[in-house]
Amino acid sequence: MEYIDYYKTLGIAKTATAADIKKAYRKLARKFHPDLNPNDSEAEKKFKEINEANEVLSDPENRKKYDKYGENWQHADAMDEQARQRQAGQQSYQGFQGQTGGAGEQDFSEFFEAMFGGQARGQRQASYRGADFNAELQLNLMDVYETHKRTLMVDGKNIRITIPAGVHDGQTIKIKNYGGKSPNNGPKGDLFITFRIANDTQFHREQADLFLTKEIPLTTAVLGGEIQIKTLDGTVKLNVKPSTQNDTKVKLKGKGFPENKKENTYGDLYVTYKVLVPSSLSRKQKDLYQELANLENS
């Protein structure tokens, strides 16, 4: 597997805090989001890399494994188990082999030899994990508005998975032991499912926040009035203030998308007003606008 520096991908240091990771991810995800870069393959590739880096580094356990094993972090559990077996084997054979430098470079190379090919001196042959399976699941945005279960066929078998609300396009989840079989009775590989989410709504999504452009009549912008906004969970009424300017933005708290991995927590909905100027006027309307213009110039 080609080594990917997830810290470099997000532009952060290895000492970055969880807050630093979240801030960097949101900034880059907004910059390279496919909705903002249509038909840009490089931006799409970068967006996938950013999501992959965030999935690993935002999870404390995965980040710990990545910091220790780099590109082999997904095999951390198996590698730790091999290390424990190696240590037990060394202790058993110390009386015969003696100690010639402790757990130095020679021991480390033997450990990886046992993991990925051949066998270390004085040890039995290592068990190899089965191959990992990778799959993509195509969904619409509303499919991930609520947590639900879905049955998938993988390697000829049906498995039932839970899709959590608020998952992101490009996000990957791991299902342990649903990969390929081991060639020598070792543990099975894992199944990695990447979500591909198409936005079939009128909203633009950034993480858990939603954005909507709403057209309002010129008279409503000038005099104020009540309008209706369709959200993902129903219709709400908004009072437009008198003298509202074009591109005015209002926030509807909690009317956005579910926060991934945060039950019953939602982002916000931001509505931007676009004031409609009439493209045609009746004679009476022209007269009224002329009268208004005369008042402004008097």
C-alpha cells in the first residue's frame, strides 16, 4: 500500500489537537467539495483524500494505530498480537539463545518478516489475515437523513449493516471479519464500505449545515412580510423584515443535517434572500413606481 501522510493531506502537524483536525478538515472540505467544483477531477480526488485523512485522524484509536504503524495501521491489531507472540517466544528461548542486544533492529525486521512473509528464527510460521474487501454504496442525500439498516450482498453472502445518519460523501466504514478468508486459518480480512452520496435536494450541504437560496418579491423585501421555507423535516414560516437587502442571510438553528456520530444533533440551515425585480409591469404598477420615484426625488 502506498504511504499517505494524512497529516500532510490536512496541512497540520503531528501534534495537532482534535480541534485542529476538525478545523482543517472543514476548511479543506469546503474548498474542494464536488458541489463547488463541478467536473473537476482533481478537486474530487483531493476531496476523497481529505475525507480519508479525517476518518483516520479524527478517531483517537485509529490515529494511535496510524502514528505507530503508518500505512499498515489497518493491520495494527494483528501486528500487536504478533508482537505479543514474538515477545512470549523470546522469553521461552532466552535460556538457549541468550540475549545479544535486546529488541533491536534485528528483532524488528524479524517481526515484519513473520507478518508479511517467511518466518522468524525459532518461531512457528505466522498466520496471515485474509484480504480486505472494498465496496461502494450509492445513496441519495435523504437516504442518510436518518439512521437505517440495509442488506448488502458481499462475496455471495447477504449482510445487514446499519447506516448512521449524517454520513458524508466519500466516508468509509469498516466491518470487521467480513473480508476474504485467510490462506492458512488466520483471521478473515475486513470489509470497507465507501459511501457515494448524490445530493438530490435543493440544498447545498457542508458537513451538517445546509444552505438555501430563496427568492422573495421586491414588495416583500421593501415592506416586509411572511414567507414559507421547506426544510428537510417540514415547512417553517419566516418573517422578512422591512427594507431587507438582496443577499441577506438568515440562520434557522437546528434545521440542517444530522451530525455524524452525534445522535439527535443537527446543523443549521442558512437561507439567502434573492430579491426579485419585476421583469414586466402593468400600467398601474408603472404609475405607482413613478409616483414612488417622484416622492424620492422631491
